[in-house]
Amino acid sequence: MAGAKLLLLCVCGGFSAYYFYSTESVTPEMVRGKRVLVTGSSTGIGEQIAYHFAQMGARVMLTARRAERLREVAEKCLELGAGSAHYVVSDMGNLTSAQNVAQETRNTLGGLDYLVLNHVGGSGSFGTFQGDMDSVLSSLTVNFLSYVQLTSGALSALRESQGGIVIMSSLSGRIGAPFTATYSASKFALEGFYSSLRREFSLQKTNISVTVAVLGYIDTENAVKKVGDKVSMLASPKQACAREVVRAAVLRQAELFYPFWGIKPLVLLRDWAPGLVGKILDTFYILENIV
Ligand SMILES: NC(=O)c1ccc[n+]([C@@H]2O[C@H](COP(=O)([O-])OP(=O)(O)OC[C@H]3O[C@@H](n4cnc5c(N)ncnc54)[C@H](OP(=O)(O)O)[C@@H]3O)[C@@H](O)[C@H]2O)c1
């Protein structure tokens, strides 16, 4: 009986917490003047995250490899109301270059409130794993090691500001997905590293939030180009996705699932019925289009 009451209490508590988080809103006052670094912000979700922060008056630092695109995004951030908008060109396949981005951000913005780690790249493509170790190394360097490098470069500034780190993960970082072995590995590595870091911060009373965004299929140009004809799945809008990521970051949530009902039930079922989850996910792949 006591056990049942406890269970009921936990379930009610869980739903109340979910309701509280899902209705709490973010106001521009909470963001104005905050210093934000968004990686992979020349296009896709990162570009949209930069616009959402800009609209609320944040000071943004953008980074990716294409200078011209970054210049255009920075200009649009200023039009939208950013307190300032700068960019630094960097290839995250080079860890020294990633280290320089953290340094340049601190010098330009005089500190950092949000580190949004979003870029994705490397030479891996969507398809059968062919044993190509160069592509494994390249994917892990760009999609995992550079995240850690940027975090270590930004840590003292984040300690000072009591800021937040945001990590872009994926359903493939919670459930192994076929045809993306190296990508999936890098997302699992991120999830392990940053959930460990979050516990460490909590135990040591370090006030830095760690938000992991677990995303489904989002309609960015690159994602649709890469998998559009290989999976039969509806893509969710990148603008709404970016808005939810910014909201979760500002509210210092530990996790965000987007789209919630497309991701969360599968993650919950994963350990109880892995075979069923695998069968459900398998139905989305168009095998004749995958090599
Ligand atoms: N879209 C989805 O369906 C989806 C699903 C789950 C998770 N996610 C995650 O969400 C995040 C954003 O995805 P997205 O679809 O918006 O990606 P995207 O449109 O492909 O954009 C990737 C960004 O990363 C930059 N980039 C690529 N290689 C780089 C490198 N070597 N060095 C520095 N920057 C590099 C790109 O800019 P340059 O080319 O200018 O360098 C671009 O700004 C990623 O972490 C991804 O894993 C996306």
C-alpha cells in the first residue's frame, strides 16, 4: 500500500514537473545582453538558434567554416535585435582551431553565458558501415572531441557567469540507429560525457546547467538532402525546434525531447522492449535507396 502511494506520488510529481516546464515561458528580459556562442550557426538549426537568441537581445558569437554565410547570419541577427553579432571561422576537425574559438569568444564578448554546441560534420555518410576508419576518426573528432575541447576552453567563463551548456543530441544518441554507426557513436559519447559532467557539477555545487536536446528528424536542408529519400518519416520544423532548444537552455532544463511524442515514448520503451522499439524503427527505412 505504501509502495503504491509512493508510486502514485512519483507519477503525479512527474506530470506536475512536466506541466510546469512545458508551460513556463521565456521572456526577452531573461536573455537580453547574455553572451552566447552557437557552433554550426551558418545554416540549419544552429542558424535558427542564433536568430531566437538575437530576437531576445542576446550578444551572439557564431562559428562554422563558411565565412560568407556567417556574415549573412550575423547581419540578420543584428536586424532581429541582437545586442551584438560576431563570427569566427573554424573547422572543428582541428582541435586547436576549436580551442581558438573559445578563446576568441571570451576576448570578444568578455565572458560567456551560453555555450550551444550544435555543429555536425565529418566525412561519414548515411549508409552501410564499410570499415572506413578515417571516417570514424573524422566523425568522432568533429562531433565529439571538438565539443569537449570547446567545453574545456569555456569552462572558467561559464563558472564565472553561472551559465549553461547546450548539447545537440539525437534519438540516435539514445537508441543505436542503422546506417549511421559513427554518427550514433559520437552522439552516445556526448550523452555519456555530458550527463557525467552534469552529475559532477551537481555534487560539487557548480552552478552550470547542462541541457541535452534529444532530437528527431528535423527539416534542415542538409538533413533532408542526406536522408529524405531513405527514410519515410515526417520532418519537424527547424524554427520550432530551435525555439524549444533556446527555451530549455534558458530554463536550465536537463533534457529536451523534440518532437516530444515522437521521441520520448521510444526512449522510455528502449530498456523494457528493445525488440519492439527496433521493429517500430525498422519500418521507417527505405532499404532499396540505401547503399
Ligand atoms: N536535422 C536533423 O534531422 C537532426 C536530427 C537529430 C539531431 N540533429 C542534430 O542537430 C544539430 C544540427 O543539425 P542540422 O541538421 O541543423 O545540421 P546542418 O544543417 O547540417 O548544419 C551543420 C552546421 O555545422 C557546421 N559544420 C559542419 N562541419 C563542420 C566543421 N568541420 N567545422 C565547423 N563547423 C562545421 C556547418 O557549417 P559549415 O558547412 O559552414 O562549416 C553547419 O553550420 C546537429 O548536432 C545534429 O546532429 C539534427
